[in-house]
Amino acid sequence: MADLSCGGSTEDLRPGHPGNEAEDLGPGYPGNETEDLAPGHPGNKTNSREGQTADVGRQQDWEEPASCLETFDGKVRKTGSSSQLNLGARESNVPEPSTEKPYMCGEYEFRTDRKLNLSRYMKTGEKPYKCDQSDYSAAKKSNLDQHITKHTGEKPYMCGECGYRAARKFTLSVHMRTHTGEKPFKCDQCNYSAAQKINLDNHIAAKHSGEKPYKCDKCDYSAALKSTLDCHLMKHTGEKPYMCGECGYRTSWKSRLSKHMRTHTGEKPYKCGECGYRTAVKSDLSIHVRIHTGEKPYKCDQCDYSAANKSTLKNHLAARHTGEKPYMCGECGYRTYQSSNLSRHMRTHTGEKPYKCDQCDYSAAHKYSLDIHLAKHTGEKPYMCGECGYRTAHKSDLTKHVRNHTGGKLQY
């Protein structure tokens, strides 16, 4: 018997036996590299034009499965066959890898260029980045970095217009819309537009859906938004969770605290395009603009009075028609129809004079008193009669003067 060890001869092995590398293998048999293979066979190295043409034709008809290319990094394996096609020879035909990451998790900010990676992420829900100051965890380090700023108070992004600072670049981008006036989110049912999508969603729920699913369990009040109901409930509980760290002012509404804080910072991001008037409150700007347009959309249903803002109409109704005075001083029983009037009145008991003159040691309990005082320094006379052009530094003087034109009757 022939020696079949590693060093043995293979010349007398049966053709086709594993290990026999002889050139007399059957045409097309795996391992036979002879030139007598059928034209176009993957093992045939013939230089005939006919063979090359047939081979090119088959390459054009064959399409690369994209999923296989992604899975096997450029090598496509045929399922159920021992053959492998290495695409390295056709490398020039393979498109450059895309730098886009079209697959995104809807819950977190994870993005990837492969659907398979997203599927793996969604299945595991892994959040390897842990906060060492709370139980927060994140799938991405950038999300953890943003969270950490809640603990450190760091706000690296600053507005060049007004000095506003933010912990996140996105938050600053949204803030910039208060200066540019950009409102990219449009309501398809009216002409309302918003700077933030959440504001548009709230608008649609409150104004167009007609639904008010959130009910107060202490009265018949209902609301379109849960946040609105939460604020309403504080009227029953008296809770005011939002407090100013500067002066102790408290409120039930986070938005009101934000507006209040501007009294300390002096920030006035809202500017009138007509006259340059600036204000800290957006709604104040909307009301101010009506001075230029003459618009008075709020009509009294008991007389022909109209007002530029709702609160002025409410005050008119209380003062002239209903006589209602729901706000009462606990010290002396003084009653008024306006909460701001009660606040000013209370200072007569406390002696508080929060309004200070920056040019002398004068201080006042009321802002209008300080404005009158400042006119002594500036010589300004901001109050003007629309009938004759008379000007004065004091609003009360203008009121008295107007009676000369109206026959002693006050105009509301």
C-alpha cells in the first residue's frame, strides 16, 4: 500500500481524491486550475475575448445585496453554497461609505448609520453613562454631560444680544428666536405660529381640538392641558412652589417667575420695531404695538368702551358696571377690583419703598412716583394731550388737562 503520510507521494492516488493536485481532474472540479474549463468559469483564466465578454455580462446582471455588504464588510457569502465571492477585485465599483446617520432612536438621541445597530440598541436599552450625583443614566456621554450642568450650574452658551446664558446649545438656539422673531412652527387651522413645537402643540390642543379632558375635582373647571390644570389646582391649595432667590417673590407659575426675574436682571428682549420700546414681557410688547395700530379688540358688552388688552377691560367692568371689588386688605379692610392696587396699598402699612432713584437718595413705594421724580432730573415730559399737544411730566396732570376738552368728564 502506498504511504499516505504527510510526506508521501500523491501521484498514484485516485483522481479527485482529496490531496491529489494533478492536472487530470475533471473539468470544473474544485481545485482544477487548467485552461480547459468551460469559458466564463470562475476558475478558467483563459484570455479569449469570448470568455471575457461572457464573464463581464454576468457581472453586469448580478446585483450586490446591500445588507450582505454591510454585514460582511465587503464579502458576500452565498447561502447554501461553498463558493465565496471576494469583492476586492471590483473595489472601484463599491460606493464610498456614507457619513450620514439616518437611523435615530425616538426616545433618546442615539443615531447610527446602520439599521442593525439601532435594532441592537433598542433591544438592550443600555445606558452605560451614570451620573455620580443622582440616579440619572444615559445612552450617550453627551447627554450625561448636559445633565451634569444641572448640578454644576454651568451655562457655557451665551446670547450676544442680551447676555442670556444656557446650559445647552439647543436652548440658546430657541432663545435667539426671541430676537430674530423666527416662528417656524405654523398652525394649519389659523395664522398662529410659534418659535417652539411644544407651543404649537399646546395651541392646537387648547384652541382647535375642543377637548378639555383634564377636570378639576374641586370645582367645575376643565382644561385642555394638564399643566394648565396643575396651575389651576394651586388656587385651591394656595401652593406657590416657584420662588425668586433675590427677593423672596413666590408664584404658582414658572413662566411668571421667569418674567419676574427680569426685574432684577434688567433684561428686556422684546423690542418694538416702530419706536424702539423694549420690555421684559412678550405680551406687553403685543399690547404696546396696539398704540401704533390703534387696535382695541376687547369690547364692553354694556357700553361702547373698548380696550387694547383684556385686563383693562376687566378693570373697566369692575369699576363702572359690576362694582365688584374682590381684593381686600387684611389690615384695614380696603377693597379694590385690581390685585396690583392691593399690592400698592399694602406698602402703606409696611412702609416698603422698593423703587430707588439712581441720581439721588429718593425712593418710592410706587413706580409711577419714581417716574415722576426722575422727570425732575431729565426734564422729560412724556405725557402728551392728543387734542392740543400739551405735555407734562405727570400723568395726573394730563388727566386733569383732558377734562378741559371733555367738559369735565373722564375718558376711559
